[in-house]
Amino acid sequence: MNDTTLPQLKSTRRKTAVKKGFALHDWKLLLNRSSDLAQRKGAPLRAITMEEVALHDKVHDGWMVLYGKVYNIGPYLHYHPGGVDILKPSLGKDGTELFEKYHRWIGIENLIGKLLLGYVDGAQNQMINMPPPRPKGMQLESLLTSPNDDDHEDSDDDDEAQMNPWMQKN
């Protein structure tokens, strides 16, 4: 059997080809070179109602709420690896639930933080839950020392037997 005689399996995953010039590294270059991608024109962050967010539901003027923060994601849409069409239904709305479902591990601030316009105003902001903080990496020092180690490196009593074997002097 060769590839042409094997049954074709249908994939449930929709892949979208990234256009030349619209890869992640291109987006990062744009982020670093641009001073006002959010198009705030120097205005400070402000409270924004969900009614105002709903007015910005077009590809060329798309806002989205993620974790109570309002982003102008229009500049990012064409750089999204899943394509523009997958984000269209979330334009002008709260996309937190979808983001949690598909991209929980993504650091929003690093990816679209410069597109921040403001925060959702009023009671709606209180209903949006922030994700739990990500666990910080364990520090090497905490892995190498035992909880009973009291910085008594010169003691020769029973403490040395309890000390982490990686920390014992040769």
C-alpha cells in the first residue's frame, strides 16, 4: 500500500496558512517598532462600557475584552495563526472564555499588551475572573537546600545526615 491507497482521514483541526510577512516574528518586530498600535493617540487608559466595545466589531476596527481589559486587536488580526475568521465572532465582545479554552498558556501582555485601550466599566468588570497566577519556577537554591538547613555549614552533628546530599562537602 502506498499513500494513495490508504483511506483518507478527515482532520478536525483547521490549519490556516500564514501569509508572508504575517508570522509571529513579524508581529514582534511591529510591536517593537511601533509607538501607538492601540491608536490611543496619547490618551490615558480609560473605563469603557460594553456598549462601546460592541460598536467596534469590524476587522478594520476590532475591539475585544479579555479578563476585563479592552484591546484594539484590529492590528493583530492578520497575524493570528488561526486566521482572521476565527476571531471575527469575538470582535466587539468578551473573548475571555474562548481565550481560556484555546490559549490559556499565552502571555497576553507580551502578545497584545500594547493594544490595551482601557478597562471594562461598571459591574461587568467585576464578573470577569482573572486566571489564577501561573506558578513561578522553583528557584535552584530551594532545590539544593533542605528545609532544616540553618546555614550551619561547619556543624558535624546529626544535621549533616539530614542535609541534602547534593550540598554535602566533599
